[in-house]
Amino acid sequence: MSDRPPHPAGLLTTMVRGALTSPFKPAVSADAPLPAGRLTLPGARIHPGRLAAYAQICGFDRTGPLPLTYPHVLGFPAAMRLMTARAFPLPVLGLVHTGIEITRHRALPADHAPELSVYADGLRPHRRGTEVVMVTEARLAGELVWESRSRYLARHRTSDAHPEVRTDDARSQRTDDAQPHRTDDDATVDTAATTGTATGTSIGTATATATWELPAGLGRRYGAASGDRNPIHLSPLTARLFGFPRAIAHGMWTAARCLAEAGTPDAVRVRIGFRAPVLLPGTVTYTADPGAGTFRLLSRGREGAERIHLTGEVTAPSAPRS
């Protein structure tokens, strides 16, 4: 099956439709069938203004090739369309993005229109429910140049524990250390606001390389740049409906900001696990071990306890599939 995914402007409507149908989708096992086929966009036109806004808020260079994470943004409306379809077995309401693996075989020029394909690659058991793997692929002239595998968790009661399945469930480590509400909702979020400076301090066995002060309005600004306006990111009121004390940062913003800080070669594979949400406003610290190709995003909770929000690994990619 080939179909055109919705324009980003229609993404909110897609999410609302998914929210309305979610209560009628019961919990399923990893043996449930997934709808066959994929959504394909022959030429994903890249809007320069949206790209510039995305690069700015994530800290990427606004010149040169596409940011490593940007094809995910281009393919997200198609992924949402698939996950909100009536035949999709999991309820989209409450899905938790637990991790993503991105492989870039070569840099994508910003002035090209890649072909995008999105499909569901299977369900798997998780000790807290069922995960689905959503795949996004980008091709130029038929050549696979970029691909990602995102894991989304539908939480429900399970009859069996699956200790062999790694848990990157953001909600399982939900932070409850609410801070006094700040009033900088409309503070400008740009490179100056989120890059931070080298601290030279030690956290655990890694050296802190950057500390970022995140304003309360970060979720709304990233949502405007990316098209992802999930209510858990937009305001304390809407976030509380889903069990969070305040709005939380988009997982893909935290991933993109860390990768912008780390810098990556043209050909690269990154694996990122989302461990705990980042409450807004808040302060987070990026740490890295360049020799091992690993990085983390963390914060200090009550009484100085360390909370890890994200872990990442950067490696060389394998040969692209045909």
C-alpha cells in the first residue's frame, strides 16, 4: 500500500482522532496483527522556515545538510496516521516513546526532497505492556540514505514479566520533584538559551560538558517547529491530565539537543534510550565520554540525587540495505 501522509498542519487533527478512538482499543499482546503496508511520500518538501526554526531550537548548525534527527520530524505525521488508524492494535493515547535508533548512511542536502516511507515493523512484549517498532526510511534517487526505528510503549497489565526486555519506559521513572512554577513561559528558546557553558564539574564517572536552563515554554516552541503538539508538552494543565506534575520536554528535543552538542559524522548510527521525562522549567546537564561514544542527559533531584533522563551511543553504521 502506498499513500500520502498528512501535512504537518493536519497532525493535530490526526492526534485528536487517535485520542477519540484510543478508549475503544483494548490492551493487546505482542502476537496481535499489525496492518500491512506502508505510507510513502514520494518527495518530502523541506520548508526552509520550519527547518531553520527546528535547527535553532535544537542547537544545530542552520547551514549545511539536514540535522540528523530532522527526517524523523518529516516522517512523524505519517507515523501518527498509521498509529491512529482503526486497524492499528494499540491505543495512541498514552503511548510512551521509549527509544530510537537512527542510521544515517550519508548526509542529506537540505535542498533535496527525499522519498519517505513509514511502516510498523512489529510488536514485542515489554514488562509494562506492549511495544511497537515504527520504521522511517528516507531515500534519494532510490538509495537508502537515512533510517530510524522508534519504540513506542502501550502500558497495560501483563500476565508475564519480561526481565530480558530492557526498560526505557519514561513513565516508570517519572519525576515527582516538582519545582516552584516559573513565569518565563515565553522566554526565547534559541542557541543562547539552551547551549550552556562547560562546567568542568564531575557527575559520577563522566565530566559535565554543558548545563542547560530549559524554560517552561520549550514544549510549545518545539511543538511549533516540529509539528508535535502532544498536550503533555504544552502546559501544566494538559500535562496533569496524563499524570505529570508539569509539562515535559519532548523526548526527541532532548535527543536532538544532545546530538547537536555531541556532533556526528555524515555516516553514523545512534541509539538513544529515553529513561525519565524532563519537567519544564528545569535544569539538565549533558555529559559525554567521547572515547566510548556515549552520552547522557541528567539532572539533580531532591537532596542531590542523580536522575538520568536519556542515554545515547554513537557508532559507525552498517552497510545500507537495498
